[in-house]
Amino acid sequence: MAPRAGIVVTGTEVLTGRVSDANGPWLAEELRTAGVDVGRIVVVGDRPDDLVAAIRSLADCDLVITSGGLGPTADDLTTQVVADLRGRGLRLDEELHDRVRTLVETLSAQRGWDGTGDDMAAGIRKQALVPEGAAWLEPVGTAPGLVVPGDADGPPVVVLPGPPRELQPMWADAARHPLVARALAGATELRQSTVRLWGPPEAELAGMLRQLETERPGALDDLEVTTCLRDGELEVVTRHDPAAQPAADALTAALTDRFGGAVFAPDGRTVDEVVAALLLDAGATVATAESCTAGLLAGRLADLPGSSAYLTGGVVAYANQVKTAQVGVPAETIERVGAVSEEVAVALARGVRERLGTTYGVGVTGVAGPGGGTEEKPVGLVHVCVSGPDGDVPRRLRIHGGRDHVRRRTVVTCLHLLREVLSGVTDATSGGPGR
């Protein structure tokens, strides 16, 4: 049986959503690739009682990992809480104290702070306190990590800082610590594969999986299969041990047989990666002219390294005069049918393609909300178009939800429309009906 780990993410800013949790998912994936099963990820605020309860709830795990609460301020209480839970007093580690003081002095000099005051000294001392019998991990920022031995009440605890840029390299050191290695002994490879689909409803996918279990009893018994709907894309994630690889391959084949071209990434690539590969393979370039998404599509295209090979540029054409002056949308067209229309989306795509000299142009115009909608053109109505060598492919979208959702879903739809055009899955027309 694979060893199990539990993760406790601390911080009121994470609990309340002001900061998104990057550490829990990252640690879970690191542990999975090492063959460790993650039973739970618990998020708690900066309250000692809640942190105590969270760690105690993971007593059945082989290892507990915490993130956050190691700073110099009064609300950073993880070290004290873990020490108390494991019945260990705190001692001042002189070597660590010197290390932290040097780091703080260097940081203070860089930022123009006074690093010599009593408050600074108290913070340095606080970060150099180590539970008796525990080992400390080399700081990446100013806070060290800790490896605290377990006892009859629970497993060892690895205490890591909250900033991801500090936690991630420190986890590599923690994983090599003998106490952690013993706790996770027996870990074997745990594989994970992802299949991504665009188009089918989630209910249709669920029905297909039920049918597969009926027609092939036991086909999924050795697989942990989860499905997720995100921004219109369906993800089928399968976790399994190496012996179940044939069953996982058979599931991927069944999905492809059932949904055909809707399976745009049987190998788990994102739509961004698929589009980038198609553009690079074709030696093609793309430019965007965006109204309601205001550059989000261009930003998404630029996210991958090497994007300068295919992304030439983009125009944020929010105001009508920018659509006309910078992209070449005829003023008469806007006056006749309005800025939110198929005709304007087509003109944006054609115009930016011509003006920036690219293989493809993408135009976006719509009503993101929450205001600005009418009965004829409600919030969530968006027109997009991809213009290329073979003509124009417009689409009419009707997206329900808040402003952020409308804009984000529009960007994903544009990426898939561009993917379809590059793959030859859809027919280009000259101003055909939007859908």
C-alpha cells in the first residue's frame, strides 16, 4: 500500500481567497510523482486551534507537510504549534540564528531598511527557534524549514514556508532527509494521465463511462478516474499503478472512439500547447484584435516560452474609434450593425491580419457585463472570428456568468476555434452565419 501524506496550508489570506493556494496542489503533484498518495489538503487561517485540529486530523497519515506561518510576525505560529503538538520545547539554534541574521541584513541593505532595531532582532530570533530534536532546512528566503519527528500521537511533520519560490526548492531538501525518506518508504510509481475534450456536455461523458463499465465489467476497477469541467473543456484524469497501464490506454482509446475529434489532447496537452505546436508546424503567425477581452487572448498566446515565433502582436480595440483607426473596421459597419456583431468581429480579424501581416487574425467583440447589455444584445453575447488564408470562420457565443467568466471563456473558445482552423476541422467561409 502506498504511503499517505497530508498537507496543511496555513494563512488567513489563503483561507479567505485573497491569495490562491499554489502550495497544496504543487506538493500533491510532487508527492504523486514519488508514489505517495495524498489523502487530504486542509486550508486553515492563522488561528492556533484550527492548525492544531488540522494536524491532528491527519494522524493516520505517514507524513504531514505544512506551508506558511514561519515569518517573524505574531501571527506566524506554525513552529510553536507543531512543537507543542509533538511535546517538544523550542531552543535557539545559534548557527541558524547567524544564518538568518545574515540573510535579513542583506535583504535590509537591498531594500533600504534599518536592520539593526529591536523589532528586527526579535524577528530574527523567532525564526531561529527550533523544536528539540528537530532538524532545520536551509532557508531560501529568511525562514528556515523544519523536519519534526513524530510520536505516538502522529507522524513526522515537515514545516515549510508559504511563498512558493521558497517552498519548492526547500521541499527537495526535505524529501532527502532520512526521517522523511523512512516515513515514505515503500513508495512506488503512481502514474497519471489526462485526456482533454472540447464540445461534449459533461452528462454525455458520464453516460459514456457508465456504458463502458456495463459493457466491459471491471474495465475501470484498477483506475482512479476523475472528471472535471473547466472553461468548457472536459478533463478526464486517470491515476493508476504501472500494472494498470493497459486499462488506462484502453480508456483513452474508448474516449477517442466515442468522441472522435472532440478529444483534442489524448496526451494531456493544454489547448495552448496544441495551438502553439500547430502554428509552429505550419510556420504560421497570428495577431489579435480584442475588444471585450482587452488583450487577454494575446496574453494567453504569449504565456508559453518561444511564443514570439508565432505571435506577432495584438490590438486592444475597446473604443470604436480604435477599431476604425487602428484595425480598419469601417465606421459605416459599426453604425449599421453595432460594435457587437459578427460583421465587426470579421472586420477585426481581417484588419489585424492585414495590418500586422500575419497568417491568421483573431477578432473579438462582445458584452462582458455586468452592464451594457440590451434585449437584443444581452450580457454574455460575444462574436469572435478567425481569419486566415482560406477565409473567415466566425462564431456567435452566448456565455452565462459574471464578467470574469465571460472574458475567460471567450479566450478559451478563441483558442479552440484557432485550433480547429489550423487542424482543418472546420470549414472557413466568407462571412458565413455565426454560431
